[in-house]
Amino acid sequence: MEIQLTLNGERTTVEAGTEQDLATVLRQHGHIDVKCGCDGGTCGASKVFVDDEVRMACGMAATEAEGSDVRTVASLGTQDDLHPVQQAFVDNFAVQCGFCIPGMIVEATALLSENPDPTEREVREALEDNVCRCTGYQKPVEAVLDAAGRMREEGVAADGGRSVGAPSRGARSVGCCGGDCDE
């Protein structure tokens, strides 16, 4: 059956079987930034925004997305202009193997939209349903706290755009590591 939705800002029609989950359909249509880790909606790797709500795409029937605004992690920034959360993950070496990171970035972006100044504990609680099989959560937690600071400092809205009245963002340093760079 055909499902019409807005996918990363573009009206799209996708083909999906009545039993298919949204993650599988998105991946079949080239959105491999949506990961499938458990196929049961429990590991967090397949998180996407559906009408601005974080959903686990592997635990959601594709037919439920009919008429919805679906955004994957790829909608947040571009290779040349990463969203502050994406940039903080890179700068804090939080990308790790990369498998669970798209889901973590989606969850972190949602957290910072609701709570622009989270505590470390609040970040850990937000990420607790994102299962990571690498070394742990320390670097992702540091990245989210760093992103929160950057977004407050730079006046970046949670969707990555500029807050009303925020100063313009200067050019970012290229090649700096660990957040020790002057901007």
C-alpha cells in the first residue's frame, strides 16, 4: 500500500506492506540513518521524530505514519553544517561505533527542546533506553551537556535554527578536537 508522509521536510509516498514497521520502510527508501537494532522497539537505535514526538520506528507500523511529519537524524543538519547536538557528538568523540548514535542524537535533541539546561542525571535518564554496546555512555552524556551549553550560548533553537534575537553564528573552527578550540 502507498503511504503519504512528509519525510525530512519533503512530501513523499512510500510503499509498505501492512505488517511492515516504519524503520524497515524508511531503510528500504534509502534512509539508512535509521538503525534497526532489536526489531522490537526496545534498543532505541531506530528513534525518529513523528510529528515532533520521539518514536522507535522499528516498533511502529509504517501505516501509522500516514499523513505524519517524519524526521530522521539526517534532517537535523548537513555534512557542512551539523546541528549543534551532532557537532557536539563529533567534538566530544561520542560517535563511538555509530550504530546507536542516531537514536541518541534524536533523543538528545528532544531533551534539549524540552529542557535546555539539563543536569547530567537528566541526560543519563533521557538516554537510558538507548542501548549502547560500546564502551558506555560517558562521552554521549558529555556531548549532550556540551550541546546544551552551545545552544544556550549561541541562541540555537532545538530544531537547529536560530532563536529569535540570537546573535549570528560565526564560522566554526575546522579540525579542532575536544572542545578546546576558539570559535
